Amino acid sequence: MFYLQQGDASAIPALIKAPVMYFVQMSLLAAVAIFFSTFVAPLVNFFLSGGLFLLGSLFNPLVQSMESNTSTHPAAKAFAQLVGTLLPNFANYNVQNPIINPTQTIQNETAYYLQVTVYGFFYIGILLVAGILIFDRREV
């Protein structure tokens, strides 16, 4: 609201990016929770969803450090890449640091935000379809 009162509307698109990425991230987490809720108890669902969120948030820096380290065994790199591909990458949605620290920049912001949003919606779709298929086969 401060920007609107001052007449500087050019900063509004930069301020909208973080809430949109946070929304997609939380939608992905909700899809993970819905997927797990189709076949596990609520308490187990809570811990599985939270654990997957932590793994998805922390695994990306681990994979990047393993790729840059030359002494890491190629099999370990391949396994880390496989796990990193299968896990939802929640670290992609943490855009707060570039907002707080302007020296860290994304080369093509529009392409990055579009790619991350499409990745999130694609992963959400896969999880929801898998949850529907699992729930459809259950005997209630």
C-alpha cells in the first residue's frame, strides 16, 4: 500500500513474485499431504509430509555441492541426482533471498518463475492423479 500511496507502482510486480511462489510451494505441499492421506494414518501423514518438505528444501543444495565436488564418487552423484529428481524440489520456491539480497540475481526471471510454476503444477497433477488412483482401489 505504501508504494501505491507514493505513486511508485513499478515495484509491485517484484513484490508479487514471492507470494505467488509461496502459494505454489504450499499447494505442492498440500498435494503431497493429500497423496499420503490416501494410504496412511493422519499422524504418519503429518510426519511424511513434513519430512518430504524438509528433504525437498534441503536436498537441492546437497546435490549442487556434490556435483561441484570432484572427489565425490560418480555413483553417489547419480544416486543423489535420481533422488533429487524424484523428490519435489521445494527449494526452487524460496525467492526471499534474491528479494532481500539484490546482488544474487536470476538471469531470466520470467522464464525462471514460469518454469518453476509449471514444474509445481505438473508435480501437483501427478500427485493428485496418483492419490486418486490409490484411493479408487481401496475398499472403504
